[in-house]
Amino acid sequence: MNFEVIYYTKTKNTKKIAEVIAQELDVSAENVKEKNKISKDSIVLLGSGLYANRLGKDIVNFIESNDFKGIKVAVFGTSGEGMGKETQILKDMLEKRGAIVIDEFHCKGKAMYLFQRSHPTNEEFERAREFARKLR
């Protein structure tokens, strides 16, 4: 099974989670800014942070410019609250584009470089690894 791990981040929290997930799946994490198209024969793991209750413009543009019809996607994300709002927004957008969302993962990330400075934690990294292993 082929996997693609694609992420968007402003604070590097989601990048850290993407790298842990990608390592577990023996692939490279790719920044959405450097990625144009998804592969039709892969499970796509797509992640983002949440910024003022919104996804970043680059990940929104990426989703809108790709054909996700019938593509299996797992979503992941980080936010200061750690409540999973970013994964819900991703799921909603992707399902409207025809994606089959098969799983999700979210955790806290440090917010504004001041709050939750210890996040993501080692425990959250381990949960991200478990998330990736379930997809194999």
C-alpha cells in the first residue's frame, strides 16, 4: 500500500506530527507548499494546524485544486485547544470533494509560541505513531 503524508504548518507543530507519521509509514512528509497533485493509487494523510479557527490558505487551495473523488484520506492536525476542529474542517472539505475519510488524529500544539509550549508531547507523538500503524 502506498501512502502520501502531506501537511501545512505555520508553527511547525503539524510538521512534527507529519514527520512522525511519515517515519512510521516509511515515506517522507511533504509540505503542501511543495506539492501540486495527489497520487490516485495512494492513501493520502493530510494534516493542518488551525489558525484563528481557520485552515491555512495553502491547504485550502491544495484541497480545492485536487480531485479527491474516491480517494482514501486520513486527516490529522494540531491546535492550541487540541479539540480537533482542524480535522473536522478538513473532513468536511474533503468529503465535499468526494474523498473517503477513513480516520483522523489530532492533538494540542503550542499556541502563539507561548501557550502549551511542551506540545506536542512524547505521548502525543506515540499516539500519532499508533494512528499511522492502524492505517497499514
